[in-house]
Amino acid sequence: MKYYEGLFFKKVDKQEDGCWMWTGAQRGSYGGFGQELAHVWSYKNFVGPIADGLQVGHDCHDKDESCLGGRGCPHRLCVNPEHLKLQTPQENNRSGRGNQWSPNYERKLRSQCI
Ligand SMILES: [Zn+2]
Ligand SMILES: [Zn+2]
């Protein structure tokens, strides 16, 4: 895992406001790291496993009420594990104010054991 952490941090730009912005490849408006979304990888690596049916949401997004969410949301690229939290898809949709998460994509991720 340490090797991957090295690769991970090469693509992270730590901001003054505490967000770790992903500078690597993007998938949709999220960061992509290997086969995973970067923030999901960060959560699993630094926090722990993600229970079935839950998604990784962004606390920094929820606290920034000026952010309209959707594809223009800069918080989607934040990979700071302290800004990540588990939430149900329903909660995520609410906070995303139009979150584009695709169930097919999630299923694809789950079928690949990393
Ligand atoms: Zn953040
Ligand atoms: Zn946002």
C-alpha cells in the first residue's frame, strides 16, 4: 500500500483551506486513481472499508453552501480523508444537488477487487 500512497501523493495538491485537490487523471468530474475514483481510494486507504450500499461523500462540499454541486463542483476532486464521509446514495444525491453518480459505474468498481 505504501507504494501506492507515494503515487497518490504525487497527484495531490494540498490547499490552504484543507482540501487536497486531485491533479491526476479525471473521470467525469472526479479524480481517477488506478481502477478507482481517487476520493474512494483515499477513503479506503486512510479510513477504512466502505460498507455495502454506502458512498463516499464530501464534507467540505456540504459545508460550502455557495457550491451548486454538479459537474462544476470543485470538491469532487478533494481527496483529503478528513473531508470524506460515508453516506447513503439518497444523502449523496441531496448534498450533490444533482450528483451524477452512475449505478453502473459503481457496480463495475465493485466487481474489480483491488
Ligand atoms: Zn475538501
Ligand atoms: Zn462542491
